[in-house]
Amino acid sequence: MARHFAVLAVQAEGQKLSHPAIDGADADGLPDLPEIPAGSRLVAVVNNGEWQSALDVTYPSVYRKIYRRYQEGTWKAMDIYLIDERRANQIEDGRRVMMNGQPVQDPGRV
């Protein structure tokens, strides 16, 4: 399971990367993982039009899974950021937020 980070912190503090080029895609049409400098984490901020989440996609298998879901339309948008690993540890919160940055209200348990 991917780690989740505070969306607004990633967007404000992370270094936004351009989308990977499809020219570098593998046989499945998935792009190669961008180069990740030592001491950094690769984070994908994804949204479905209602809420958004910041997911750690540093590991190739997680990156490929999230990118495939983006290609399939599960995610309406996907932005990639680099963030310092120490800072990532500080902003790990496991929450998703609405598009305006407000927390998503979790439904009560039955």
C-alpha cells in the first residue's frame, strides 16, 4: 500500500515534474519512472474530480499501478512531485482532501 502525504504540503513544497514522456514507454505503454535523487520521494497527486490524494510512487511497481489507473481514467488528473524524504516523513498523514483543500468526511461505521 502506498504512503499518503498531506496534499497541500506536497503541492506547496514539492518540486513539480513534467509528465513522463510516452516516447520512453515500455511495451505496456507505461512510461519509465522518472529519476529520483537520493534523499527524495516521488509523489503523485491524483484526483477524481471530487477529492485528491498525494501518494508515494517512489517504487516502480506502485508508480506503474497509479499511472495505469490514471491512463484508464480512474484519476482525472495526475501531477508528479519530488519532495525531500525527511519532509515527507513529517507530512505523512494518510488523508485525502476535497479539491478545495478541505478534509474528506469519512462515512460513519455501521
